[in-house]
Amino acid sequence: MKYLWITLLAVLLVLGGFIWYKYYFVFGEGVKSGVLNYAVKKGNIFKTYEGKLIQEGFGRGKTGALTSYEFEFSIENEEVFKQLEMNSGKTFDLHYKEYHGVLPWRGNTTYLVDKVVNMK
């Protein structure tokens, strides 16, 4: 009986560690810059804030060809969402956190924008 409790406790600890690592451990963070394409509130059960930033740069396609990169993200709070929503089409520097997994009440992506660093 004692070994059963020890095994159960070990399994719960490993499972808890996995869940924390997958959904709550910040894997990376940084700043992305680009033109805000959209900021929306959407969802069937959990209404979350989502957005897309268009980043321009030189790609590997044709020599000197200008390509665009899309950065899709979820937005952490309503204040940041309102600032983005009211300024669609402007250039933003957005600070984000990257997670390993997606939680439905946190957003649809592993990238979570938590603040606006700069807006032009």
C-alpha cells in the first residue's frame, strides 16, 4: 500500500511538472516589429484577443525581392487590445512571450503579446 501512494505521488508530480512546462513556462520572449494587420476579439466559448503583424524584409526568393512575414499572436489584456484595435495599420513594436502550448482561455497561438513598446 505504501508503494502505491509513493507511485501515485510520483506520477502526479511528473504530470504537474509536464503541465507547468507545456503551458506556463515562458520558452522565449522578445520584441517583434511590423505593421498591424488586424486586432480582433473572437472565440466560440472563450473570447480571446488575437492579432496579426506584417513584417517586411528581404527574403531568400529572388535576389533583392521584398517579402513579408506574418506574426500571428494572442493579446494578454484588454488595454493592449484596445490600443491595437484603435490603431490598425500603424507600425508597432510589440513585446511578447512564447509558450510551448496553447490554452483556450489564453488565446489561439503560442505567442502572447503583453505590452506595446512603441507605436509609429
